Amino acid sequence: MALSAAQAGEARQKKDIRDRWLLSAPALLLILVAGVGPLLIVVLYSFLAPGSYGDVKWEFSSQGWFNVFFARDIFDDTVSLADAHFSIFWRSIKLALGTTVLCAIFGFPTAYFIATRPPHNRSVWLFLITIPFWTNMLIRTFAIQELIRTEGIINSVLLKLGVISAPVQMLYTDFAILLGMTYVHLPLMVLPLYASLEKLDFRLIEAAYDLYASRFNVLMKVIVPLVKPGLIAGSILVFIPALSSYVIPRVLGGGKNLMIGNLIELQFGQGRNWPLGAALSVTLVIIVLFAMLYYVRNAGKAGGSSHG
């Protein structure tokens, strides 16, 4: 009887596992078809030869990957590093990191302010934070353009106040791209931080003050470690779309300050080099993957040290 009971329990466990797999099969199939499938197509295209007028030739070629890192002179066939690509990659990473830092600087006090409001008022402040999501990102980008262009609101006000004698060139610069991406992605930092701060036990802050801790020490040694999961989640949510941004650099950068997304679009459009565009897309995915692994690994170390 004991053996049969054990066998029955094992059979029920197997049936439970099988039922779970069957229930999750539609979601797994959707992820496979809509997520992994297109990525595999892009990887495949990166190892094909470019067509004469776009598209690809179905023959194996590593030229797309070669062109990501190297450039061949059209006259003497000499090979050199693709400095333009490296410059664009570096600009993209630099601006994405800058956007993440600025969103954290402005997002943390905003989230803290909302989390310390009376409970019945927090929903109103969260509603105000999410309002920009109701508007198309292109419209928000044009709004920033109207603010910082040569004849825009900021320059006009500064000229009338006598602060400047001539309009400041802000549009079509890295500063304009950084400002636009910070404005667009700021809610993605505020919401995860608010979710962490809302659960914060503020009695710990009072205890730190009772132990004569300064405001800076309370912030760095009490609040930040406790809300680090929200900070890391917000950083990932900001960094990934900022790194692959296309619309903001196109509008505010004026086509001169390209980022990875613009370079990829250029290859699939005017460049008509789909394998190179596919190879650049896979390279972008690899950069994002390494960034996420770095964030997760550091978060795990920080969590382990704090528990220790």
C-alpha cells in the first residue's frame, strides 16, 4: 500500500507538471513566434550577402559582420577599423548612460515626494506622472524641439531678460538628444522607484536620525540600499530604450548626431545593405544583454552583501 501511495503521489506530480506545461504552451508559443522568431531571422540575414537594391541574396557571407568592425577602402582595398561605427556606438552608450543617470537624479526625489504624500493623494501625483504616456513620443519630441530651437521659448526668454546677447545653439547637439531622452524616459524611472519607496519602512529613517546620522548618510546608507531593486529596475527600463532610440536623435539630432538605431535604419533604407543592418541589430542586442547581465550581477552581489 505504501508503494502504491508513493506511485500515486508521483503520478499526481507528473500530471500537475504536464498540466502546467499545457497551460503555459500558448504563451510560450507566442513568445517563440513573436519574440525569438524575428530575432532568428535577423541573425540569419546577418550571415547572407546583400542584394543589389536591398533585400538579401541567399548565399552565406560574413561581409555584414566584417563591415560592423572594419571598413575597406574603395580605391586600394585596404582595411581599417570602422571608426564611424565605433563613434556612433560610443555616442549611443554615452547618451544612454547619461540619460539613465539624469533620470535617476530627477526621478528619485520625484518618487520620494510622491511616496511621502498622504495615501489618498498619491494616485493624483502618479496620474500626473503617467500623462506623457498618453501622447505620442514624436509629438513630445517636437515639443522639446520648440523649446530649445534658436527661435524657441528658452532662447526668446533669455534674450528678453538680457541673459544672452545671441541665441544659444542647443538644437542638433548631443545636449538636445540627452534632454529629449531624459524627458521621454523619466516616468520609466519614477514608477519603479515609487514602487520601492512606497514599501519603505520610514521608521528606519527615524531610527537613523535618532542615532545622529546626517541626511546624506541616511540617504546613502539607509534609503538607497533599501530601494536599490527599484533603482536597478528603473535603470534597465531607461537604458535599453535610450540605447536603441531612433525618433529622438532623428528629430533633435538633425541627422548629424546618429545613434545605433539611426545607423541601423540607414542600412535598411538608403544604404540598402540589409546584412550590415542585421549585424548591427544583433550587436545592439548583445550590448543590451551584457548591460542587463551586469546590472543583475551587481544587484545580486549587493543583495548578498547586505544580507550578510
